[in-house]
Amino acid sequence: MDNCLGAQRSRKIQRAFNQCKVTIFCLLLTVVVLRGTIGAGKFGTPGQDLAEIRDHLYSRKRAEPHRVLEEVQTTSSDEHAGADANAGTNNYNEFDIKKILVDEESDGLKHDPNEPYSLGPKISDWDEQRSRWLKENPKYPNFIGPNKPRVLLVTGSSPKPCENPVGDHYLLKSIKNKIDYCRLHGIEIFYNMALLDAEMAGFWAKLPLIRKLLLSHPEVEFLWWMDSDAMFTDMAFEVPWERYKDSNFVMHGWNEMVYDQKNWIGLNTGSFLLRNGQWALDILDAWAPMGPKGKVREEAGKVLTRELKGRPVFEADDQSAMVYLLATQREKWGEKVYLENAYYLHGYWGILVDRYEEMIENYHPGLGDHRWPLVTHFVGCKPCGKFGDYSVERCLKQMDRAFNFGDNQILQIYGFTHKSLASRRVKRVRNETGNPLEVKDELGLLHPAFKAVKVSSS
Amino acid sequence: MDNCLGAQRSRKIQRAFNQCKVTIFCLLLTVVVLRGTIGAGKFGTPGQDLAEIRDHLYSRKRAEPHRVLEEVQTTSSDEHAGADANAGTNNYNEFDIKKILVDEESDGLKHDPNEPYSLGPKISDWDEQRSRWLKENPKYPNFIGPNKPRVLLVTGSSPKPCENPVGDHYLLKSIKNKIDYCRLHGIEIFYNMALLDAEMAGFWAKLPLIRKLLLSHPEVEFLWWMDSDAMFTDMAFEVPWERYKDSNFVMHGWNEMVYDQKNWIGLNTGSFLLRNGQWALDILDAWAPMGPKGKVREEAGKVLTRELKGRPVFEADDQSAMVYLLATQREKWGEKVYLENAYYLHGYWGILVDRYEEMIENYHPGLGDHRWPLVTHFVGCKPCGKFGDYSVERCLKQMDRAFNFGDNQILQIYGFTHKSLASRRVKRVRNETGNPLEVKDELGLLHPAFKAVKVSSS
């Protein structure tokens, strides 16, 4: 009974909170529209503002919904936080895990509380090990074509059925979507359903997985992590690998928002490229400490909320932790990090999905950017769980549209298209022919240049 | 109300029918056990009998459950059937579609009723067209290694969410399973969710899809169709491509059961290999006529039930139609059809899933046969629909076990395994190391020989 009343009260508070959010949102929207009228910009600054506002209000990566309303508790960690503030420039390395671990009550963590969390034994010569292996294994080259690195796309979902009955259906459509893009672009897929490290559950689970895959697959040059709620919407766009020849880590984001503002959505870790090498192992090691479940993650969350702009109150998430890491250790990592915004390596769905018809009218696949986004990412929708940040109906409807938008580019190869962006059904748009090899699909995706590799059958 | 009473009566009849089946099954089982005691055999004849019995009783491919109890109607098609019987050897080509189409009432079919159904414009020079294209496109060879044809694995499911809430979760696990096998074996995947031809719905939908893919992808040497309810359970087994160098169509089955007995489960079309070429187009054209929805499919079903051994009453399915085609036109097709039973290109789940622990105890991956089946195929389970031929609980539980059985072979590459075949959770079985490249996974699946291809990066 108490639980019911508590839940009811929670919902009332949440509704009131939501109403306030709407009011504030409307005010901000007015400001932004005025800015847009006064100062022109591309998808640049006003749109950026809008995206930022919406992201800020809606795309919280919450581990559990009830955390929205948690107040920051005054604990000994505040002293700790206070000490940090007085110590000058906040340094990620000074995030004192040891202190937290010693202070905390035992919560069943498996590792020695006197030792910080580790993703695995320290390796310092991975570049050398890898280089040697590649020489000895010429049949597993790390480049499969000119300017074409071997890429492994990594994604995954829970091994449990979704709480929401249709959630698994959207996971299925999402992986089909990735299978299609990757087949066209000569990319392999690893779909993970195993929790390799119980301490790094939730959004942090990708870290042990990524490390494991990099070390197991030296032939992989780039590991492309992609969330299960992100879909490819430009099947013709090839990542400009050459652009990143001097970079090791590519995320969608903006330098100013990360390094100047320390904005918690200054970058997105839902879709990123990580080059295999020592540098990757090092940044994974530097990234991991805020992840371990329990007190460490909670306390880290407070630090992040305090230090980052716009971040709500909830436990540490990998994205915020990366913003913090880069902002506080720019000199160490910044040179090899490319914050890409010339195309949508990650594209926030909220500002894209209502424009699909306009895109079809005015543009074409292959652009990858605001005109035809490479990736539409349904942050905050959580189709697999029970509670998301948006209405279920809007999310699912838009996910169907995004899926069909991308799927149409596959279907047109074979002479079909969806009857509408809302429809599962397909219709023929090109007649069958007795000379199928003379057919050129409009997008040239049948036998794309970026897939052709010279293979020796000897 | 009438519908409810009708449904109740149906269920009572079905229960009685099921009880009779159990009795008959027990009797047959006794016979088989006696045979097994008297005459030894491999998984050969007694096991074959058992599989046959079980398949016969349980693995009906029904389009809809109520068809189980339909009586064969006496109609003009009986005259037609009678005429066929009097005409001597039944010939698939004499299956008189024209007559049926002319007789039938309009049921909304799109094509001209005076013309038989066609998968597309007749092509007679596909081998030449394809050969020319391959010469002109050396970057898309049909062989990607010595004795290694380019293979496209084709599978799919409905674009609608499953009626059964957990159905999509099993489809998701099934495609992950296929992604894993195909990644290891250098095979590409096409996951279909589009109904290309409304007339060829249900199990027949694969025919237009297969034809379309063969003609669009001349670089594909073998198309591997695999049902969504079939899973890979031997990750180390490579199909013996050399064995099929003179064959164009490989299905699991037995010559005697198809050609001598015309047994409707003499072969299985849930997992098969089809070589790209004119021969494939021709057999698809010969296969298709029994497929068109409505009167044609119904009447064809009656022919098949009458002509094939053990077939229950329901509309024509692709598998029965193939048995009939081969049995009645052996001289035309038989030489290029390889009915494989040395390993489980398709493995009926009923006789496999309870033996996984025994397999783990006594054998190892790489065998592909009854000792460690390549494919475990959950015929009759229908996890996506509402009604299957087996208890939902048994099906889902066994599908979890089969998935984990296969998944363990992937996880062991990375030093993990499921806690048990029933558990989603994984545990570590190999410690992390500072020299990951010295690790040899037991099965040699990390960098398998059958995947290595010599790639030129020029």
C-alpha cells in the first residue's frame, strides 16, 4: 500500500515537474526563434541551441526513471567534492575513487575495495603486439581496400525479453537496418547480448566489451560502437575514413560545447569510431573509473552534475564521463579526438524525423548530414523498457518512419519501396526485366564502389 | 456466439485427435525400439524412423491451425484430380492450374486468370548474362577463396510485431545467432521483411525473394535460405562446398524418402543451398505454380495430400511441392539435386535438444552431424504466432538452450560461457592476459582458416 501511495505521489510530482518543463521550454523556444530571425545560421547555432535545449530537457540517459527526482544528498562525498573544488583545475585523475571505495559500505562488489576498478591487466605495448601479429597474418589485413580500414560495428541489447512487448520488434528492425548498411559497406557486425562484467552494467557495459574485442581482433582497424536505438538513414553515405587518418576517436559533437562549456551533451557516445591501438586501451582505462555500479557510480554522477553544464541529477553515465574526461584532460587526449559535426555520425531524432518528406523532396542519399542524416538516434525513447522520456506512441511511430526511410534505399535496389513512410507494405516501382544486369539502381547501391575489394582466389 | 461455439467444438475435436495421435505414437515408438534392438544403425534408419514419425505427427507446416481438421471437399477439382489419376504417372507439369483458374471465382488475384502465375519474365540465358558480368566485374568474384564460393544467407520475418509478445525476442536471438555464424564463415546476410508478391505469401514468399536476389547479385554463387526458426548450433562447421561442385540444389533429406516413398518430409526446405544460375531460375519457375494464394494453393494442397505419403490436409506448402516436383520429374532435376544427410543442414529440434549435454560431454564442434548438429530447426514451434504444434513452454525453453549451446562457442573465443544452457548469464572461463594474441581459443574460431581470404589493398 505504501508503495502504491509512494508511486502515486511520485507520479503527481513528475506531472507537475513536466508541466514546468513545458513552460520553460516554450520560453526558451521563443528566445531561439527570435535568435533565428535576427541571426541566420545553417543547422549551426540556432538549430544547435534547439537541439541542445531539447536534448537537455529530454534526452537524459537515466539508468532508472525514479532517479529524475532524486535530490543530491549531503554526505561525506560533499566534503570530498568541496576538496576537489578547492584544489584548482578539476582533474579526472583526481576523482578519488579510492576514498569512496574505502568509505562505502560493502555492496557485494567483487573486487578488492582498496584497488580501483580495472578493465583488465595493464598492457603498454599493444601497438607493437598488434603490428607483429598483422605482419604474421597477411590474410587478416587491417585495411581491406585503398583508404578502406577493416571496421567492426558493435552493438547489442539485453539477453532478457523487453519489458515492453513491442520493444524486441524494434530491436529486430534496428539490427536488420544495421545488417543492410554494413552489408553494403563491407563492415562486419558483432551483436552482444552478454554482460561481461556485472559492475559495468547498463551504458557502461560497452567498455569491457570494446576492450575485449579490440584485443581479440587486431585485424580490426576501427571499432564502430552503435546503440541499439540508433538507425542508419543514409545507406549511401561512406564514412570519410581519410579525414580521420590522424585521429583515434571520432564522436559527433562540437569542440566548443565540450572544451569551453563542458556541456553534457557536447558529444554523443551512442555512435562513435575508435581506432584499435594503445591509445584506445589508454582512454578506455581513463574512461572506466566512473562506471562501477553502486557508490562509485553514484558519487561520480554528483561530480558530473556539478561539473558539467546542463546535466540533470543521476548516476554517472559514459557520455558525461567522456565530456568530463576530455574537458579536464584536453592536452592528453584532445589531439587524437575528432568531434565531428559535418555529418550525423549521431543524429538526434527529435530534429530529424519530421523532415523526412522534405528530405525526400529536396535531397538524396549520400549526404549524411542534416539534409539526409547518416544516423537517426532515438535517444530517450527506450522502446525496450517501460519508461522513456517521450511518449511511446511518438517514439514508435517515428522509429517506424526512420526504419522505412532507410529501408526504402535498400528496397529501391530491387525495384520496390514502402507504400508510405508509415506503412510496412511495399509496392513495386520498377518492372521485372529479362535483362536484370542492365538495371542500374538510382543510388548505385547494387554493387557499390566502396564495397568492391580486390580479392585473390589463390 | 456461433464463432465461439464453433471454436470450442474445434478444440474438443482437436483434443480428441491429439489423444489418438499419442496412442498411435506410442505404438509406433514400440515398433521402432524393437527395430533398434534387433537391427543396429547409426542415426540412420531407426533414428530416421523416429524422426519421421515425430515429424509426421508434429511438424506440419500449417498456414493456419484450423486447417488441420478440414475435410477434403468434393468439388469439380475432384473430377480434375480423378482425371489426373487416370492419366498415368502424375506429372507436376500436368497439375492443371489453368483449369482451376478458369473455374474459380474471382478472389482478387491481380494477374490474368487465363495466365499461369509467373515469378517474372522468362530468362533463358542467365548463365551467359552472369558469366559476362563476372568477367566485367573482377572486384565482385563469385569465389572469394580456394573452394570458397561467395554465399548470401537469406532469412526473414514478418514486418508486423509478433502476436506472441516474446516472439520477436526469439527472432532477435535467432538473427544474432546467424550473424555470429556468418561472420566467422565469411557469409553475407540478407534479412527480408518485405512481402514482394502478395500472392506468394507465407512460406511461398521466399520464392520471389530468392529469384530477385539471384538476378540482382550475379556475384553470389550460392544462396543459402534459412528459416527464422532455425539456429546454428555448430559454429565451427564449414559446409563442404567441394562436395557440391556438380550440384545446384542442396537440401537435407533422403533419396529413398523422396523418390521412392514420396514422403512429404523426405526433405526440408527450411535450410537449403541454391547455386546461382539458369538451373535455379528454371526450378524456381517449376516450383512456383502451387504457391499462389487462394484456390490454386488450396487445390494444390489436396493434390499433395493425396500424392505424398503422410501429408496432412492443408494448403500447398513449398516443401511438399518440392517433394512432389522431384518425385515426379526426377529425370529432369534429380541429377543436380543433392539430398544431404551426412550432416544436419537442417536438424529437427525434437531429436536434438535433449542431447546437448551429452554432446558437450562426448563430442566437440566441427562435426555438424547428430553428434554436434550444424543447424537446430524448431519446426512447428512458431514462436511468433499464437498457435504452434508444441507446447509454448517446451519450445521457448529449448530455443533458449539451443541458442546458448551455439552462443557458448562464440563466447569461448573471448573466454566466457553461459552459466548453464538455461541461463542468460555468462561467466568467465579464461583470465584476462597482458598478451592477448598468444591466446588460442579452443575451437580456433578467433581467426578461422575458412574465413581468411587474400585481399589486395591496391
